[in-house]
Amino acid sequence: MEAPKLDFLFYPKSVAVIGASNVPGKIGNSIMRSITLKFDGKVYAVNVKGGEVEVNGKKFQVYRSIKEIPDDVDVAVIAVPAKFVPDVIDECGEKGVKSAVVISAGFKEAGRAELEEELVKRARKWGIRLVGPNCLGVTNLENGFDCNFNPPERQARPPFGKVAFMSQSGAFGAAILDWAASHKIGMSKFISLGNMADLDESDFIAYLGEDEKTGVITGYIEGVKDGRKFFNVAKEVTLKKPIIILKAGRTEAGAKAAASHTGSLAGSFKIYEAAFEQTGVLSAKSMRQLFNYAKALAMQKPAKGNRVAIVTNGGGAGVMMSDGLLEKGMKLAELSDETNRKFREAIDRGELPEHMSYKNPIDIIGDAPSSRYEIAMRYALEDENVDVLVVIALFQSPALDEGIVEAMARMREYGKPIVFVAPGGDYPHKMARNIELKGVPVYETVEDGVDAVYALVKYGEWLKENGRL
């Protein structure tokens, strides 16, 4: 499928907010606040009542109709009662608007399928591409175009980065954005899908597959709109970049709840799982797992195999990591004779402690400084039997100095994927942020680290099967 041309939606020069309001707490007021915070394009306020809107210290004349606006308008953000939306779309069409984000609810999800059909009919007549209805909005973190109606003081926006996220649930999407912001996970674009009356998840996957600013595509879905279309698009896009989906409605009760939420048909989860497997889509079971996968794939190359080496200053953590990896179908790398020789010679020279263990997991024991980590990591990464390196650092040890940050930066020269695990509180979190600035993903728990390795290995296997790695 050819990717839809949607740059006019994410990179508009001008936007009209229809239903703009001067009343704090109203959706039309919140949208104006979000959209005028960082976006440097033209913003127009529209409301049949006219008047003036003041947000973020800026005053806007309110036009009674979009047709009164003297300039061209690329995108209309619509937040008026559902029954008026089809007529508003006609006015947008007369104005030459290319895309509309319909925030308004009260369509198919409220049992009014005929109103939604009328909305689509009018949009198609004018060639307008629709997002929604019944959605939270879209956000482009690159240029500040943000028509999300949750105000910034209630829901933070993440920094600009490589992960795109689309959500069939507006509230869950908002929570994800907030969570990503607090964890400093960079995002490129956010799309609240809503009812998908026109543009659906497959359209956005196809678009994001071509988007140079997006490295990883993630999504929360309750049901796909067109199974065959999704299958074909996903199979094509996963050869270029990873897709990670958190599918809700995995149980019968969950599927019924999904149907009443956005009017989507959730379908059998087994069918979805099979489709994901056949198209190379990674299936996440939780919000945390979704971003464990996404962070790893945004920051590291996929693994060329499933053989993992572990370097740790805590034996227990190494054992837990070993269990987790093996349970997920990965292997502990069997270090070569050459690597074993290097370790023995380093011990003989006094560079490594005599009582350490260099049988994978490589336990460099609790008094390990960063220099000891560096030796062990280099030997592991130089071994041809190692596809992925996991580094576990218990920063509670006073011996582990801040030199580990630059050491991790140097390890990237080997070109193999690395996952770092740093359990604990404030100090490990501070060190984690510094290490991530060097391009290595850091995880709070062993279980999160296992997720990360799994994603790198699983996506690597898919690329290898299809001759792309």
C-alpha cells in the first residue's frame, strides 16, 4: 500500500480551532492553550458566538465561521457538539481545508453510526482526511503542533525523539504521553485514533513507516479496522522499522468492553497474535513492556542472534537475568577459549580479581570500579559468540565510580546491542540518565532488561528471516 500523504496534518502552516473558547476548563479553551504554546504556525479561533480568546498571553479574534478567515487553513481542529460536525466539515471543504481532527464525541461509539457515516460522506466529498471522531488530538513533538486537549500542567509532553505512538484510547494515550515525559522517552508523533471513521491505524503505520523522524512505531489498539490492510501494511513496514502493539481486549470481557468503548470489533486475540507473528509486529502485554521494547529498539541496533553475555557486580542479579533470558527463549553465550584466556591473563596481571567468575554471567564482584567493568565488557563484546551484552550495575557499591558513563560510550564502538540495568533509587536514576545520553538504554529492573533484550533479538530474527540483517 502506498503511504498516505499526511505531512499537511503533522506540519501545517495554519490551523483553525472550531469551538474555541475563552472559558477555562472547556475543551475549546484547552486546545487553544495546547496549540499556541510552541507551534509557530498561524492559529485561528472559530466560534459562532464570535468575540475574543486570550490564552498563553496572546489574544485571538474569534471568527464566527471558518469561511470568514482571510487566509488559507491547512487543518481544522473541531470541538463542537456532534450533530453540528457534518455541517462544519462542509464549511471546511468550502474553505479548502485538507485535514480535520474531530475531537467531538457522540458518534458510532454512542450508537449514532449514521451520524458518523454522514461525517465521512461529507469529508470524502471535499477530499478532507479525518482523524477521529471521539479523539484526544494529534501532537508533533518536532514542531510543537499540538491539538491535544489535555492542558500541559495536567499532562506533560515528552521530549522530541524517535518513538511514535498511536492510541485507540484517548485517556490511555494521555497517560502514555505523561509517563513517557516522566521517563524522558523521546517521541516523534502522537496520534489519538478515536473511532477511525476515515484514517485508521494502518494509514498511520504506512505514513510513519516513511517518516524520517520516526524510528519505532508503537500503538495501543482494541481492534483493527481492516484486517487484510493491516496485515499487508505491517508486513511491509516492519522490514524498515519496528512496530510494537499493545493489544487490549485479550479476554472475552475485555473484547466486549472494547466494543462499547470505540465501537471497534476486538476479535479473537489468538488471531491477532498469529497476525503479529506473521508480520513481524512485536506484541506487548503492558504499557511498561511496550516502552521497554520501544526504548531498546530506538537506541540500539537489532541483535544478529540470541546469545547474550552478562557483566554484573552482583551475583544474584546475574542469576535473575539468566533465568529471565532463558525463560524468554534466549541463550547465555558460551564464551570462546580465546575470551577465557584473556580473562585468565588479566587476572594474572592483577587487572581483575582472582575470586571473580568469568563463566557467563561474568561476575566482577561488588567492589568493581568502572575500569574493571570496561575490561570485562570489552572481552565480552570482542567474543564472536556474543550477540548482545547486558550490563548490570548496582550503584549502591561505593567502588563504582562515574567513569562507567564514558566507558559505556566507548563500548558502542563494537556495534553490538547493549542493555544496561541499574536498580535502585535517586543515584542510579541520575547515572541512568547520563548513560542514556551516551546512547545506551538503561532499565530499572532485571525484568525490564529482559524485555529489552527480547525485543532486540526478536526483531533481529524477523529481519534475518527476511534477508534484511
